[in-house]
Amino acid sequence: MPRHRLTDEQWEAIADLFPPPAPTGRPPADRRMLVDAICWIMRTGSPWRDLPEQYGCPKTAWKWFDQWNRDGTWDAVLQRLQTMFIDADEIDDQLWCVDGTAVRAARCAGGARKKGAQTNRKTMR
């Protein structure tokens, strides 16, 4: 199983959170494929336009990501999957760490001058 996709067990835990497709209109997009596409984007950090063809249209994936983000579906997905992993003792619900070693800032944030910036000799001693 590719590492950017949900397992069958994970999908079964969250499948009911996604609304069923409308019975009319265009052929519906597969909800699981959309979730896998969104997970691929979130895990790789790639732009939406770089979504592999196997996941379908990037515009469709973005549209559903945006809609599910606005209506709180992603919050419910996160809560359900976290609960599932906590119950299986795969993650610790008390300890959370954020790695900030790759946080980058502009040169000027560290006090460096910008290229071509005029210096005032009275204040720069």
C-alpha cells in the first residue's frame, strides 16, 4: 500500500463523514480517491497542479478540500483518526512535539541589511 493513501481500516472509520454524491449532474468523484489526493498534497507539500493523474483532477480535489475544510469535515476526520490511533496505543495523546529545525526566515529577520540599502553613517556605528 502506498504511504500516501489511507488503509481500508482508516477509510472505514471516516467514510460516513463525507456526504454521498448528488444523484443528478456530473458523474460523482470517488470520495476515497479525493481524500487520498488531498492526503498526498498535504504530506508532500506539492502545489495542487502537481497532483499525479492517478488521483484525478487537481481542481476537483481542491474544491472538495476547500468545502470540507469550511464545513468542519476535516476537523471530524482528524478527531476520529486520532481517537482510533490513541485507542490502539499507536500515539500518545499527552505528548505532542513540533520540529522547528527547518523554519526559514528572510535575511532581514536576522538583522542583515538588504542589498542596495542605504546606510546612515550616523546610526550605523
